[in-house]
Amino acid sequence: MIRVLLLVIGYCLGMIQTGYLYGRMKGIDILKAGSGNSGATNSLRVLGKKAGLIVFIVDLCKCFIPCLIVKAWAVSNGQQNMEDIYMLYLAFGVILGHNYPCYLNFKGGKGISSTSGFILAFDLRIAAVCLAAFSVIVGTTRYVSLGSLTVVSICFVMGVIFGVNGMLSVEPANMAEFIILLALITIQAYIRHRANIKRLLSGTENKIGAKK
């Protein structure tokens, strides 16, 4: 029951569409501009650097802060071995709510900022590697999508390795559930970036900072 509740709470939090709301404040429907999604990257392109930064921070925090609360709740209730599982359910809910908000005809963002919030709350070692990889890839290629997909892939691989080797608070009996949830978050990122992947393969992907 707690798993379903965390999914629902996460989905409701994810529906806080920062990019869409910010755009509306400026008289712009971001879902009809740029790439047509409400995430930080499109906000940056359509609304400017300030908007992109604000959207990224809020979308990150709407997953990061609740994940920390869930972790603290699990520990305070003597369920340390479930904190990562519970965080995954909450984070997956947030990402689904961000990507598919029901009140916007299920048209939202791509979930990378919220996924980053989860990774930061999940494990600082993994977060540090992801940040370094993202910085290098985006800094050299200027492809945000490539950096984003690399981040979720690293998180999945390192998460599984750490979990299997007892470096996380996951019991062996819950390992399959843990890996499935981590895989779902990773797959969701790839699904939302399928158009970007096609453009990357064809060499037509938009570069950050490039003029159209």
C-alpha cells in the first residue's frame, strides 16, 4: 500500500509544470514553442537562461526534497533497508507526473531534471560521476540530450553494481524490485528522448547555444 501511495504522491508532485507555468507568466505557451515540452532545456531555448535555470532547480527540487523526506521517514521508522525502494517509487511517480501531466493532455517534459533530483538524493557517489560525465559530454558536444541519456545510463549501471555488492540499503530479497524500478526510470528517459536519439543518429540534433 505504501508503494502505491508514494507513486500517487510522486505523480501529483510531478504535475507541477514549472516550465509551463513560467511561460504562462510571460504570456508564452511553451508546449507550443521550441521542442514543445515543458522541461528545462526547452525553457532555456524559448524563455532564456534565467527561465532555464529556475525551471531546472524547481523540477530538480520537486523530486530531491520529497526523496529526502521519504528517506528520513524510512530511517525514523526503522525501515532503513527500504529507503532506496521507497525513494524509487516516489521518484518514478514524480517523473511520470512531470512527463505526462493529466491536466495538460499528458504532455509535459522529459523528466531529466527530476531524475537528477532523485540521483542526488539516492547516492552522492553516483551523483558525482553523473555530473562529471554530463559536464564533459555537453561541454564537448553541446548535446544536452546525449548528456542526459548518459546520466541515466550511468545511474542504472552504478546503482545495480552498488546494490548487488551491498553498497546500498537494499536487502537481497528486494533486489529484483530495486533493479526493475531503476530500469523503469532509465527506460522512461529513453522513451522521452526517442526523437532526440533519431536526430543524434542522423546528425541533426540541436546543440545548446546554437542559433537556428
